[in-house]
Amino acid sequence: MPPRKSFWRMVCRTSILHLSVCQWQRAARTLTKMPAEWNSLEIAKLAASCATPIIVVCLGIYIHRVTKRFEHSQWRNQKVIEKRIVIYDSLAPQLNDLLCYFTFVGNWKDCDPPAIVAMKREVDKKIYLAQPFFSPAFFEACMAFMSLCFETYTGWGGDARLCSKFERRRDAHPKWNSAWEACFSDKPSDPQKLRRAYQHLMRVFAGEVGLADTAAHNKTGQVPANIR
């Protein structure tokens, strides 16, 4: 953490040192003026005069350490937020591309099925690498969304399959390859359910980067009613 010395801390240290010196000076003057025989009250006064600067110094050291720990915690939290924003800039566009493809909105016609399968591998890698920087809720939301997009464990060495119907895609794609139909699962996900999972993921994502107040206002495109 970069060193920082605030004005109030310097004033505090100077005041503590000055107070300690003054207390010790008063105690020394008291010692020189004490009679030969001390009574209990005079001994108590002397002990209090000697203990006060020690207590003040110890309290100042404690406050200094607490302040340093707080500043370090603030600095660390800021660095974590900055790292999360970098991850968001890399991951969020691909998550949005997956939403568009599986709900038939936006640029869904620009993506070929093999490219979407390849994107899954990239997104999975980023999610697992980002896991230490986020809460378990974020990781769970990512996995819930991805499980609605892809059918996994399709056989030894087999690629994940797209949980979507291909008929509308075949009709809209000018260079459709019939081999791509093998990329699709026979268990398509409900686009509305997938859309809700994406919205939940974005709310968690926004909260993780300190934007929870704006997450509720995020909107997605309307899912077509005639998907088949």
C-alpha cells in the first residue's frame, strides 16, 4: 500500500509527544518538592503523574495501528473492485452475446453454432479464473445461466450442445450447414427462463462491482413469441 501521512495524524503524534514530555516534567518537579516522608495520597498522585503519559503513548500507538489496518483494508477493497471491473469488461459482452443467441434478439443471426460452442469454452475459463475475486453467489449465478444455454456431458470427448431449437436459425441463415444441427440439444431451454437467469446474473454482477442500485433498471430485449 502506498505510504500516506494525513495532517491530523501528524498533529496527533506531536500532541501526544508534547503531552508526555509535560507530564514527565511535572512528575520530576513533584519528586524534587516531596517531603522526606510521603503519605499514601502523595504516592498516588505521583503514580498517576507517571502513568498518564505512558497510557497516552500506548493509546496513540493503538489508534495508529487501527488506522493503518483500516487504510489497508480500504486500499485492498478498492483494488478488488478495480479487478472486478476489468473482468466485467471482458466477460459481460460474451454473456450478452449468449443471451442474444439463445433468445433470438440482437445479433443472434451473426453467430454460427460452432462459434457459440467455442465461446462457451472461453466464458467457462474466464468464470473459473475470476472465481477468487467474486462471491459464491456470482459463481452460482454464472453456472445457472450457462446450464440453461448448454447441455454438457454429452459423451467422452463430445462438445457441449446448444439448448435451443435450430429450425428458425436454419431458415434465417443464408449459408446454413446441415452438419450444424448436430450441435443442438434435443432438450431446448425456455428462452424466458434463460432471460430471467441472465437478468439475475447481471444484478449479482453489478452488486459485486458496487452498482447494486442501478442493476434493477437493466433491461433486455423482448423474446420472440414464435420461436420453434
